[in-house]
Amino acid sequence: MRHFLQIFACMRLVRCQRAATAVEYGLILALIFLVMSIALRQVATKTTNMWGNVANAVNNS
């Protein structure tokens, strides 16, 4: 009987979807954060270069 209860408990854990869903949401959030970080870095680089060009133009005129 005890062996049957252990098998039943393992089957319940295998069918449990809450942990898998939490991991999937975590991966989605990590991917979104990664994409946002890369996009922000590229925008910051372009903005820095733009203001550098403006400063050079003002200094040379």
C-alpha cells in the first residue's frame, strides 16, 4: 500500500504544471529583458554619437 501511495504522489508531481509555467514565464521575462538591454545600448550609442557630432559642429563654427 505504501508503494502505491509513493507512485501516486510521483504521478501527481509529474502532472503538476505550475512549476513548468513559472519557468516558462521566467524565460520569457529574461528574453524580454535581454532584448530591451540590447536595444537601449544601441540607442544610447547612437545618441552619444549624435551629440558628439553636434558638439563638434558647434566648436568648429
